[in-house]
Amino acid sequence: MAIERIVIVGGGTAGWMAAAALSRLRAGRPVDITLIESEEIGTVGVGEATIPPFVDFNRLLEIDEREMMACVQGSFKLGIQFVNWGRLGDSYIHPFGNYGYEIDGISFHHVWHKYKMAGDNRPIQVFNMETMAAHFGRFARTEDYQREDLPPVNYAYHIDAGRYARFLRQYAERRGVVRREGKVADVALHGETGHVASVTMDDGAVLPGDLFIDCSGFRGLLIEQALKTGYEDWSNYLPCDRAVALPCLREDGSGPLPYTRATAHSAGWQWQVPLQHRNGNGHVYCSSFMESDEALDILVRNIAGKPAAEPNFLRFVTGRRKKFWNKNVVALGLSAGFMEPLESTSIHLINTGITKLISLLSLDGITQVQEDAFNRLTGKEYARIRDFLILHYKSTTRNDSDFWNHCRTMAVPDSLTEKIDLFRHNGQIFREDDELFTETSWAAVMMGQGIAMGGHNVMADGLREPSTRREFDAIEQSIQYVVRNMPMHGDYLRQYCPAAA
């Protein structure tokens, strides 16, 4: 059956990202797109930090970066700083760009290790543009200095998720998406196919559809409540199951940092996401090791200013739906699954879910092969991200609480054990299935949390000298030059995309 009517159930970041992207279909074919949301149902709205593919999503929609950033009170993000993860007092940055670049086909961290063993004491961080700019609180975009001989700047955004959803609503409605206010009271299934045939609103109106996008949040109104898809629980690997979110004003007069901060506490961790006029904060924790009152107290004592709202307590079970696309329902965002925002992957998974849907979608109808491919590819993506998040908990030497003792000694997937063992042996990192996280990402977290390279690629020892040494040194010098000439992040925001007070 041809797809002529697409119904998106739920607004928020997921719903309006889907609506904005799918609205582009209407330029080529008359498809009715309706989004249902209720002002009475709040959104989680804590996913304020993004990663670089999100920049590409906005470019695909031809969104003006300055306009969007000013509207959402956004700031730029060069990576994530992790505090107290390997040991109390430790700190490192997981940057968006690479350490150096491949030299004669050999990954840079192997070349760095070769020189380290020969007595070069420079930390690998000085060979990464984003780390050094973040360290000094500076920012610029690659196009600002327009020199092909200088390394690029890889970045993402910190955004107010609620403002971003409203921004995309305007974008989508201008392109023909119809918003319907109200709640879904009932879901009707087709008697023969089991597909969702229609949803009934609380005012009695019936909205039929051919394809439904479930953006209804944790409850999964269509994917779970109507279709009974099932859920794969990963809490044995990622035991945190609670969070409390609390935005605050910044009262110290400092400009926003160009990075997200994740600070580990006794039974979880705290996020700090700096926007232009406030910080987004939250404390993710494990209820088996900490009560909610203690979690809130720790958060309040460790924020940078006066709370700007009431605390928002969240409960979740880490994991994923057994199917992301089931019959004629595709789940996006929290309806599809949840992994804590430790590496800012929540909005990214919405983004890639939309991208895969658009790539696979045929308006001539839904086939089993489309559904199977979407589920297989999305399942692999979730599993790879899951392993990367587990790495942060597993690769710790902390023994100051029962929570960290549990994490340090817990069983982990074989796929992660293999990655750690290979890196420990000779620094090798294999990216599988075009996974999100790069060699630098894995190396940054492992080295940042105390997993040392036991050796390096043997081919690094055969590199030509002294030309390799000159190239190696030039990488650091180029980064120093660019960072010295970057403005402070706050100054850049005031000049490029200032938000209204």
C-alpha cells in the first residue's frame, strides 16, 4: 500500500527533527505529514549536548547556523571533559577531532608511542586541535582561517533542546507539516496485517495513517503499548537507572566553556552543558547505590549558580526495543531505546534513525526487507555505542565506593573485552561496521582512564627518519599556531551568534 499519510506521535526533539527532515519529501510528492503533541505532556528535554554529525543534519536541512544558534542560545562544543573517571582527581578530554593524522598509513597514536618509548615526553593531547583549544577556552571554525595547510576544527553544539524543537516546528510547518494538539486516547490495528491503522484523539477525532513515527518517549505508545515489540534490557552492563536534571544560571561572569563536562561521583556522574545564558546540569546515578535525595544534594552542591527550575527526576532502563521498525511503525528517540547521555549520543541516534529511514523509505509501500535492514543496522549502532559507554565504567581503578567496585569487576560483552585487550597489547583499535566512534575516541578514553599501550604497530619502527620526526613536530606547531590565533569562545559567540538576553 502506498504511503500517502505519515503520522508522527509525539513532539519534542525527536518528533520535530523527524518532521523537519520528512517535510522535504513534500517537494517531490504530495505526502500528508501530521505531528501530534500535547502541551500537557512535557518532554524530557535534557539532551542538550550534540556530536559533529548533528552539524551535518542541520546543513542537510539548509538551516542557517547563526540563526539557529542564536535562537537556541547555543554554544560550540569541541569534546567532552571527563573528571574523576579513571581515578579521583584525574581529568582528560575526549575530543571530536583526531590525534594528528595517519603517517604512511599508520595511525598517529602508534607513531606517538614510538617516540614516547624513545624519550619524547609530550602528551598525545598536544597533537589534537580540539583538546588544545578546549584547554584554553578558545574556538574558531575551520572556514574562519581558510588555510588548507592548517588542521581543521571539528565541532558540535550545546543547545536548548526545547528551543530547538520550537525552531524546527517553525521550519516544518512552513513546509506543510500539520501540528495537531491533543493526546492519543486509542490505537486501532488493522485486523489482517496487524499494522497500526489509525489513532484516536482525546476529542474523538480519528487520524488514519500509512506510516507512523513513534516519538512518544519512554512509554512507546505505538511501538510497545500497541505492537508489544519487547525490550532488551542492558542494565547488567550499564547499571545507572535514575537521573535528576536541574538547569542553573551562571553567576561567576565567565563565558561558556567550549566543551561538555562529565564528572564522576560516588554512584554515577554529573553533566554540565554550557549554553550562552545558563548551564544544563544533571546527575545520572544508580538507585541500588544511592537514594534520590542524596543524588539531588550532590548535584545542587556542584553546580555553577542558582537553580533556574525545579529538579526533574527521571527513571529509565538502559536498553533498546527488540525492533526499531515493526510493521508500519518506526520508533525514534526514547521510544526506540535509551542509553545515558555520557557521550551525547541521544540526539545522534535520532539523527541516524531519521537518516536510515529516509534512505530506506519507499513511498510505494513498506516491505519486509526495509524493516529488516533498518533493524539490523540500528541494532549494530546501538551495540557499538553501548560498548563504548561501558568502557568508561569498566576501565576505572576507583575503589572508593561499592558502585565503582561493582563497575570495575562486572562482566562486559566479549566485543569490548577484545577491544581493550588489543589496545593493551599493541595499541591496535579496529573500527567495526562503520561505527560512530573513531580510533581517537577509543584511544582517548582508554588512555585517559589508565589503559596504557603495551606496544605499537611494528610498521611504525620502519618509518623514514628524520622526515617523519619533522612531520610529527609540525603537527604540534600547526595546532599551536591556530589555537594562539583563536578568539575566546565567549567572544566568538558574542560576535557570531549572540542570543537575546
